[in-house]
Amino acid sequence: MGSDPDPGRQAVGTLPQMTQPAIAEMVADEIRNRIISGELPEGSLLPRQEEMMRELNVSRPSYREALRILEAERLVSVRRGNQGGAVVHAPSQVGTTYSLGLLLRYQQVSLGDLADAISEIEPLCAGVAASRPDRQTEVVPQLGELVDRQERALGLAHQFTLIGREFHESIVRLCGNATLTLTAGALAGLWSTQELEWADVVAVTAGYPAPEQQRRVLQTHRLLVAAIAAGDRHQATTLMRAHSLASHHHVLAERRHLPVTHLTQAKAAGRPAG
């Protein structure tokens, strides 16, 4: 990383030396590449600080700044104390969802804007899932099991809604296109937290979804599974678009212009906070 771990005064006639932030970025990039390549696996500890500083030939301030960069990216978490060290974390969907939520919140993006995006992306994923040559073994059984679970939850509004969101997220996850799964999955996960927060409130005050609404949702989910099983991309896309728009209508009533709410890391991971 350079011959002088602590750049000092520039000598006359030499090239300008790199600043500490520039060196820290290079160190962070080196460690980042090792994490992404799998050389540093999930859950492992980075080598001791002195060892890494010696290997990379950098100063303590530059190395610590590199760790701060990686912490901000959620690629490491630094533990203090006798059992301390830097724990490695592989890039995750949870981190993407959390960061996206922060960005949308910062830009004051509305719930309506997010819902409109989901209403375009979910139908696309349903259509792509219907085109998978292995859909009968890799897609249909999982979706069918969720619909069966949802049928058993008829009359249990909160549980029914939870399984319904899992169904929608699974269509994205199982579409078979890795790029769609990762990008659309972050949006779908973010929308799920918004919808479930709303459902927690109205389930107490209004009993949403009502039994007749639950039966209509269940019927649509079964039709979607059938369209995907049949390989009917057009039907799967059409059904999903109408279904997304209908389900968003209830959530967005009087809330379309509200901003996307902030996500905790627990919510981004689909876990209750606390």
C-alpha cells in the first residue's frame, strides 16, 4: 500500500503523497474484495489489527478509517473489549432494503410512489416466474404451500396478511432472474413493512381484511399459481397487476402522500423490533 505507513512531509522532487482518506479507501477496497470473493467468509474475524496494518503497510489511523468505511457499508461490525475484533458480514438483501429505506425516507418519497413502483415490478416478476422451465419444481410447490397456509388462516386477519405478504415476496424471490430478485426484492421487502405497519393498526380498529376480502385474495393467489404453473406469462402478469393495484388501494387510502417510514434493521430483516 506504499513504502511509508505514516506519510510525512513531502520530499523535494518526489510525487505528491496520498492523503490518509485516500489510503483508507484503498485499504477498504482491498478488504471489501476479500469479503466479496469469499476469502473472508461470513462470520469470520478479520486478522488482528497489527497484523493487517503490517500486511497492508498502512498507519493505524488509515486502517481504522478503512474499518469505519466498511462498517458504514455493513460489511464489518467492530466489537470492543477482550473478545473484540472486526466481524465480517457478506452483502445481504437486508442491508440493501435498509439502505434503500433510508434513501427513500431522506428524499421524502411518498407511499404512493413506492406502491406505483411495486405495481409495475410484481407483475413483471410473476410473468418471468411463469417463464421458468423449472417452475413446476422450483416455484409452484412453494407458492402452493403458502396459499394452503393462507387458506388455513382465513378469519385470522393479521396472520392472513402476513402470509399474503410472504406470497408476494416469494413471487419476486422465485422469479428466476437474480438481478430482479435482488433489486425488486428490496422494494418488495420495504413495501411489506409499510403495509404490515398499517395492517397492525386497522386490524384492531376495522378488522381488515374482512372475511370476504380474504376469500377474494385467496382466490386470486390460487389463480396466480395456476397461471404460473401453466406457463401463461400474459395471464400471470395481468392477474398480478390487477391484484397489486387492488391491494394497494386499501393501504393508500388517505396515505398516498405520506412519506415512506423509516426502517430499523430488525424491520428490514422482517423481524419485530426490540
